[in-house]
Amino acid sequence: MLVTYAVIIFAIAALGGLFLASYVLRGRLAPWAVSILHALLGAAGLVVLVLAVLQGGSGRVTAALGLLVVAALGGFYLASLHMRGTVAPKGVVFLHAGLAVAGFLTLLTVIVM
């Protein structure tokens, strides 16, 4: 059940991430409110996922957690750029998004399979 909650939280966070990326791809800073909401949802998803792992989650849940933690580290870097008023490099945004998508899809296989 925790994995399902994590998938829902990360799916909502991903929608915010798409919105944020659309700004960066146009060379603009994204709205702070959306950035903060995206970060809070990502953090909440990680907390739920850690609880799932601690309750005996499968290897795929642990792998998803690992990928999403690395994606979160990239998110911290992106947030630090945003705080300085710098538009993030597109490559870093794509790397962050790619890791997050890989973690999300890995997590999704736990529910689907």
C-alpha cells in the first residue's frame, strides 16, 4: 500500500516537474511556488518510499529508492541554481528528469507486475 501512495505522490510531483522543465527549456526561471511544491512532493514521496523499504520492500523498491535519491540530489543542485537566479543547464534538467523517470518506472513495476 505504501508503494501505491509513493507512486501517486511521485506522479503529481512529475507533473510539476514537467511544468518547471518547460520554463527552463525556454530559458526562464520557473515560479518559486511550483518549485517548492515539486520539492515537497518529491521529499514526501521519498519518505513514504523509505518506510516501504523499512517494512520489507522488494529489491525493486530499494532500487527505485536509490534512483530517486540520486534524482533528488540533482534536484538540490537545480534548486541551488534557482536560488541564485540562474536558469539551470538543460542537460542537468534532463539528467534529473531521466533519473526520476527511471526510478518512477521501476517503482511502477512493483504495482503492475
